[in-house]
Amino acid sequence: MNTNAESYFTEGCGRCPLGGTPACKVNNWTQELLTIRSIIQECGLTEVSKWGVPCYTYQNKNILLLGAFKDYCVISFLKGVLLEDTHQVLELPGENSQSGRIIRITEVAQVMRLQQVIKNYIYQAIDIETSGKKVKLKTIEEYYVAPEFENKLNAMPELKSAFETLTPGKRRGYLIYINSAKQQQTRESRIEKCIPMILQGKAFN
């Protein structure tokens, strides 16, 4: 994993063998990322490296991340759900995302058009962080449990006990994975795959 945010812009996050090679996704979005970076640096944030990507902080509190994917790069606001999205540019990074919101970027011209919007959202995010506002997250009890998984838990007391002793984050990971399957057969197959890991107290990821 990279410890220096500077190296991300040339070598990527270091989490896969493509890091530091021409095939790294960062190389698809070098100009876009550097343009976004220059805008962020005008807003008084500190650049560090966390989770292998550039993380921008204010008074040691995480405000946003930069990231590169195959078809786009993103500005990821960690408490984006609390932002007033007056310009309708924020998106869910994933269907199960609760707190984060992203601005999806596909060209430098788009960054330049949104330059003031990006700055306004950054200042808004700083205000949210310094005010102490928190995102109200769903509790694990509020997550849907697929009938197939509930039946398996009831049929296997040792599995139910092991699942209930997992941390909320680990349980959430399994529920999201199982629930995202559209067909019953797929859900049942995923449950069988998860059973050994649950019994060992492991996280799905």
C-alpha cells in the first residue's frame, strides 16, 4: 500500500498488480485527477494517503477522497449525504451506501465547468465536519434478512450463534451480499458459500 499520496497519481493505490504499470486505472485519468487536486488544494485541506488513495482532511478530520475507476474518476465526499446538492451532481457510490456521495468525472472540461461547485461543496463539507454533525446510519437490526438465510440460521443453531457474535459491520457485509441476489437459487448458493466463513468468525470481504 502507498503511504505517500503523491505516488498515487503515477502508480495508483498499490492494491493490485497493475500498480505502477501503464494498465493502472490512474493513468486513464491523470489530467482529470491533477486538475481536481489543484482545486482541492485551494480550499485549505491537507493531503494525506489513506486506504491507498489521496484523502483530504481538515483539522485531522477526513473530508473527501479521490479515486480512479475504469470508466471515470471520482470525488468522494465521506459525509456527502449531508450536503445540500443544489446542483444535482452527487451520486450514490453504491446502492447500499449510506453516508458517502460522489461526483463522477469523465473529462477535464467537466472539472473546469464544476470548479466553483466543487469548491462550494468542499466548504460545505468542512462546515459539516466542524459542526460535529453525524450521519444517522441504519442499525444492523434494520437490515432485511432474506427468508432463505433466516431459515438456515434457525436450522443451524451454531451458525446463528456465530453470526450473532460477529461485529455489526461483518454481519452487514453478509446481509448485503446475500440480499443482493435476485433469485432464490443464487441466494441459497451464496448462503452456502458464507457458512464456513461465518463459523470461523471471518468477514465476507
